[in-house]
Amino acid sequence: MPEGPLNNPPKPRTKDSIIGRGSPLATEDRRRSQRVMIRIAVTLYLELGGKPVKMEAFTVAVNIHGAMVCAPQNLPMDSKVEIENRVTMGRKTARVVRQPQGSPEGYLIPVEFETPSHDFWHISFPPSDWNPADS
């Protein structure tokens, strides 16, 4: 397989967990909405090199603005993707907002919806002022 940014295998992380200290999911103070850690099967539809690509993936975390998706292939930052929730078959347009990071299970790809959606994931989100430490 040729070398290149889309063909390089993910680099192993030093943590056993897919989500570790310093990871894209560890930053709480920049959240616009509450994040829910949940694994949901998704399909990503996009174009790479002018060719349509369909990629099976899953979420690591979701919120009303998008998700952290784990996929087998790296995607360039700012890529436009159509994300399909395989539970509901609903689709929403999103874009890759930061450089994906390798993990033991694939690439962690942060995607943001074009417009926020309270019901795309079909789950109840905690209120925006909720703090688990207060429970």
C-alpha cells in the first residue's frame, strides 16, 4: 500500500483506553453542549480524491453539535461528510473540524453538524448546566 496521509495506519497510543488524558475528548471547558459517551453505529459518505467513499464507523461520544467518530481510515480536516445513524437511518451533513488522531481502534475523527440537532442521535441529553460531580 502506498505511503500517504490517508494510508498510514493509526499510531498506537500510550493509554490503554481509547480516550485518555490530553485526548480530544478530555477538554471539558470548551463544550457548547453536554457530551454523552455512547457507541452508535454510523456510516460516513464522502468524496476522497474525487471518488465517492462509504465508510462504516461508530461514535465514541455525541452531542447536539456532532460527534467524535472512530473510523478505520483517516480523513482530512475540513472534509465534508454525510453521517448516517444506522439505528434510525437518519442522515446529517457534517465536516471534520480538527485533525483526526490515531487510536487502538482506528482514527478518532471530530465531526460537527452544519446545524445543531437535538434529535439526530435519538437520546436525551443532560441540561447544559448539569455537572456529574453535583449528582
